[in-house]
Amino acid sequence: MGEHSFNQNRWQWHELDLTNEHRLQQLISQTKKCEQWVEHTLSKKSINLGLHIAEEGKEAIWGSLVYIQDIEEKEKQHTFHFYLTNEFLITGYLDLSLMDDISQDDLFNMLDHVESPIDGLMIILSEIISSFLIQIGHFEQRINDLLWDVKAKNGKAILEKIADCRHELLVWKNLVVPVREIIIALDEAFGEEIKESIQFKRTELRLQRTKTLLHEYEQEIESMVNLENVVASLRGNEIMKTLTVLTTLFTPVMAWGALWGMNFKHMPELKWQFGYLFSVILIVINTLALYVYLKKKGWMGDILRARKKNSFF
């Protein structure tokens, strides 16, 4: 927390306790449309991105950004508020120490080499995106492990893991979209000249890299889902075909068993000396004949063959 000046006092960064309404009003009194921003920052509510471009030279942009989000629990998140003009940057509830990969000394050194608070905000956004990329790198490892699990032990548990990865991917995309909106709004508020800044270009490239990774991971997850659906469908068909074949093969047993299981008084086969042997032979011959017929028709295929180790099916 504090108020910092950079690049020989050319611009200021105010890290404020946003409950200090008097100081906030002092800093942003030049902008008439700031009341809602002050009200929401005092209550720690999320703020939609807003612009003030009515007065040339007094442009301003404000809003909120979630910079840390727990993947499992919605409420475990950290949001900071910002208010930016050509002269200063105000932030509240931004605790960069929560992101282990960001060094405050390095950050301040970079801020001291830029000429405007716009570039200063770009550096902060760039560092936030960098922290996203580090965590997305861990996500990449889980995707890679899952890719091989799909082949080795695909099933319901794998589908649940794929669903978890898809949810995590959506969370990351949800975090990245507001950053993209802020960058577009900066261009809208302060003009094309800010796009010539190396900080603007670097932040855009880092954001583009993040979006590309997320898009590619999304394609991988969709491919895994499609593969699981195909495997499930083929397995279901295999099971149904197997049951159908087994039912058909046992038809002679059931048919002859039903016939000789009747309780009619006059059944000549009951008095045959070799009636039992005859019935067994007849059933076996009928079953084999039916099997040969199905085999010639090509309806048996590899349904009754043993499943290979590490096979998808």
C-alpha cells in the first residue's frame, strides 16, 4: 500500500485503501462519472468496465479484474479495482505478493522505466497474465497425463477427469476474457498511439499466447470427449451384438428344452431308451449348424475374441 511516483515524477501509482472515500474523491474529482466506481469500490463489489471520453485530455477508464481464482471454489478469488487516467493509476485490493512468480522489486523497476500510467497498467496486466500462464502450465501436464489415461484405462473415471479439465479450462477462459476487454478499452479511450508502446505490444502478445494455448487445449479436450463417445458407442454395440449372438446360439437349447419340457401324457420320446443321448446330440448339432451359418454370413466377426491388452475396445 502506498503512493508511488515513477520516471522522475512523470506519473503516479496510488495503491490505496479504498475505504478512504475522501482521498478517492480528491484523486478523481476531475471525472464526473466516478460516483458509481467509488460506491462499488467501497463495498468491494465487482465493477463493470467503464470509460470517460467526453473531455479530451481527461480520458479515464475504470473497472475490476479477478487476478486469482481457485479452480474448485467460486468464492476463493481475489479481485482488484483500478482507475486509470493519463496522469495516474489507482488500484485497490491488489496484492501482488499472493502471486509467487512476481517480484515487487522487479515490478517497480519496470514501472520506473515507462512514461505513463497506461504502460504501468499494461505491465501489471502482463504480470497477471504471466501468473495465469504458469498455472496453465500445470494444467498442460494434467492434460498430457489424461491423454494417455484415455488409452490405458478409459471409462467413467476418465470421463469425470475430462469433465474436470473442461471446467478448469472454462475458468481460465473466463479469467482471460476481461483482460482482453480492458486492452481493447484502453485503445478506445486513449487512442491508437498507445498501441506503439512496447508494453502494449508485449502484453497483447502474452495474452495472445495464453488464448492460443487455451484454444489448443480446448481442441484436445474435445477430441478426448469425442474419442470417449466413440469408444462407449462401439463398446455398447459390441455388448449388444455379443448378447444377440449368444441368445441366438442358445435358441436350439431353449426350443428343444421347451418342447421336451411339456407335460403331455402321450410323448413318445419319453419312452426311448436313448432319448436323452439323442436330445443332447440333436441340440449340439443344431447349435453348431447355427454357429456355422452365422459365421458364413459374417455376423460373428471378432465379437467373441478376447480383448487385447491396452486396447481402446
